[in-house]
Amino acid sequence: MFAKLKEKFNSFSVIRNYKKIFPYVRPYWVRALLSILITIPIGSMDAVIAWSLKPYMDVVMLEKSASATNYIPILIIVFSCMQSFLNYAATYLNTWVGRKIANDVKMDLFDKLMACEAAFFDKTTSGQVLFAYNNDVDLACNGLLSNLKLFTTRVFSSVSLVFVLFYNSWQLALIAVAVLFGALYPLTTVRRRIKSVMDKTIFSGAAVMSHYNETYNGNRIIASYNLYDYQRKRFRDTLRSVFKLGIKMIQRTGMMSPLMHFIVSLGIAAVIWMGSYLIVNQQITAGNFVSFISALIMLYNPIKSIGNNYNNVQMAFMAMERVFDKLERIPAIRDKPNAEILKNVKNCIEYKDVSFEYNPHHPVLKHINLKINVGETIAFVGNSGGGKTTLVNLLPRFYDVKSGQIMIDGRDIRDFTLNSLRDNIAIVFQDNFLFAGTIRENILLGNENAGENEVKAAVRNACLEEFISTLDKGLETEIGERGVLLSGGQKQRIAIARAFLKNAPIVILDEATSALDNKSEAVVQQAIDNLMKDRTVFIIAHRLSTVRNADKIVVVNYGEIVESGTHEELLAKENGVYASLYRSQLK
């Protein structure tokens, strides 16, 4: 009883999902409708061919006269040609509509993906993103539309063929229809059988993609540490898992088509036995019987293999459900109703009793209180993992505070729109992401409408002029994916030039020089000094020599502020944490 109720619920779910996808179909509804209408004659023509065999058999085989039926072979050829052409047209239209819909859904999913909070990317692998935001869309949209064509064709073909069955013999038709329902019954259990296996298969498939992505991005680590055997073993284990799940899927659904084949064979045997009796007793003619058998085979043949197609339909439905789960997901970090635009920062930025945790009951920041005036440079130092980066990441709302408030000019930052808040903040990371393309394109990400003079000023202030002058194509030089053709210092200066173009009043420098050698650090530090002028600056640093001139240095250990003051004030505390760190670095 419970299983039947669940099946009914799932059928309603299918209807709901079709309603959800309808807005994506609406722009292309004419072609979509046409692709469905074409299936009516495609399916119905099967019945015409089967029906035409009755007069042919009765006239030619029994009356030995061919003159009256010369038109039948020609009719069959014409109808078959029309059916083939319409099949091509339906396939073309379905593919066109399916891909258009898939592209529209992917665009909306891509927007959703970009709006996801940082915590989502912390917990989700690249393979899972590729699978959920790309593969599932193709499976849902293209799969459902192609299967819709197959379904509607089969429906109209079956209805017309059943009509031919009853036209030739109602007794045989009753047997055929009863067997038909018996053969289709196993399909009612498909969803329940494959649901759990399908979920695990998706996870394993995503893991395979993650391996490829890791190997691509980590190719130098793999080579330098000779991790070939390590990577091969991990990949083999994942493939083994995928293989086992594939076999389990076959174990749960593989008997369906053979079972349906057996039931259909019983039906054909019963019809032949009963048909022989009816012919002998002259209740039907030989033409009736041949026409009936032809229609029956046309009806039953697709049924014998429909189990595999139905599996694909159910997988497409489940993919559609996952897609709409993503589309309906509400980002944890979003604008509140009636959020205002932050135009500029006039007075100060203040952390008021701020606490934060990534995982429940594991606090990373504990009751942070801090005030930064406009134009000040504040540096965060302390033990690794102490919460420095987290403290700064809360300002552009990569994460939201667990408790407390972060204020700009006395207003909670959650009162402002995300876009306007982030427009006022420029960030230079330790490992800056550069997009495939040219140096100019990457710099212009800071301000796509910047003029040539602004770009030149950003290049000059970022200390990039000398480097650019050595390149044959200058700013139009391609830098490869993730800037693979550049050194660490060159990447940093491009990121700084990008920040110059953004011209935001708040600048965050997240260990911007920690991965550089001394020579590169000196050049990048000069670019950073230029960027810091007349701005409110947050610096995260391990090298204390880079923060000596900060207006305020804040020591963060284990999620708490343990000291704050200028470089001189903190050095004056002989047993202070900062003084101890400074002396250890000097040594």
C-alpha cells in the first residue's frame, strides 16, 4: 500500500516538474508543439501498413487476383517514406528545442552557481558542480524531450494498432491487450529500484570528474612528488566503485526487458492458438489473422525493449528533480528585503561582538570588537589558523557572522546590497585567480569601462610597465589558463592593477607577498604601497616586516584579539605576543 502511494506521489512530482519546465518551453512552444504533433501520423502510419495486409491477403492469397491490390505495395512505400521523413523532422525539432531549453536552464543554473555562498564551494567538489550544473541539465532536458517524442509516437502507434486489432478480431484483441498490460506492469517498480543506486552513481561519477580536474590542476605536484601510483590507485578505486554501481543497476533492472519479452511471447503464442481455432471455425479470414498478427508484432516489438527506455526516462525525471532543487535553492548570503545601496564609506568600519563558526560548536572567532577609521591601515597577524583571514572575509560577506554585527558608518553591512558592498572593496589574495585571456582583459575586470589612460595608469602604479615592455604583444599577451605562463610576482601585480582600476575605498591584502621571493616581494610591495594611498586598508601578513608602518596592528590568536597597537607600542611589551613573534622572525 505504501509503495503504491509513493508511486502516486512520484507521478504527481513528475507533473509538477513538467509545470516547472514549461516557462523554459514557452519561448519555443511552436516548434515543441509541432514536434509532438508530427508524432501522431508517425505512430498512426504503423496501423495503415498493418491494416492494408487484410485486403491484400484476402484478395491475392485466396481469390488469386492481383489487379485489385496493385496499389497496396505502392501505398506501403509511400507511407513508409512519409514516416521516415516525419521521423527525421521530429528528431530535428526535438533536438533543437531540447538544446535551446538546456542552454536556458544552464544559464539560470550558472547564475545560481555564481550566487552561491563561499561555504557551498567549501563543501562541494568541482566534479559535483560539473555533474549537477551541466550533465544533469543535458540528461533532464534532452533526455525528456527525446523520450517524450518516443512516448507520444508509441502512444499514437499503440492506439491505432489496438484499433486494427479490434477491427480484425475482438476476441484476439482482448487477449492481446490483457498481455500488454501484464508486460507493462513491471515498469511500475522501476523508480523504486533505481533511486538509491542512481544517487550513488551520480556521486561516483562526480568523483571521476574531480580526479580529472585534480590531475589537470595538480600536474606539477604529481610530477614533482612522483604521485603517479597514488593518483592511479585513487582513480582505479573510484572506477571500481562506478563499475559496481553499474552492475547493481543491471541487477535491479536488467531482468525487466527479458521478462517483458517472455510475457509478450506468451501473448503471441496465445493469439496464434486462438487465431487458428477462429480461422478453422470461419469466424475470421486468413487476411484478418495476418493483419492482426502484423499489428500485434508492431505493437509488441517496442514493448519488449521499452524497459531500457523507461529506465532512461526515470533517470531523466530524477535529473530534472535535481535541477529544480538547484534552481529553487536560496543562497545563504543574499540581499535582505529593501536593502540599500552603499555609495561610499565616510567614517569608520566597526566589528561589534562578532563571533563566527564554520561548523556548529567549533568557534573560529569569539566576541571580536574592533574599530577602523576611514583612511587607516590595519594589519592582522598571529598564529596560523587563528582567524585572521576569516575576520577579513566577513567584511565582503563571503560568510555572515554567527552573532554580533559588522558596521559601516553605523549601519549593519547586511542592510546594504551585496553588489554595492563589494563594489566598495578591492581584494588582492595570496594566490590570485586569473582568467584565460590577455593581460588587458584580466586588468579590465576591475572596471570594464575603463579608458586607455586609466589602464596605463593602473599598469604604471602596479609596477608592470617594465614587464609589459618586454612582451611582443604587450597587454594583448595571452597568459594561459589561471595565468600559468606568468610568475607569482607578475600575477600579483596584474591583480593589483585590477584593484587600481576598481578604485574601491577599501582594500584587503590577504598575504599578498607571502609566496614571493625577496626580489619579487620588493617590486610587489612598491605596487601595494601605491595601491594603499588614500584608502582604508586591511592587511593579513605573516611577515611582520611588511606591517611595521600600519596605523594599527591587531594580533589574533585562536579566534580572539590578544593585542593591538602600533608597531612600537607592541614591541614595548617585552612579554607580548607580537614582540615574541617579531624577535623570532628576526632570528
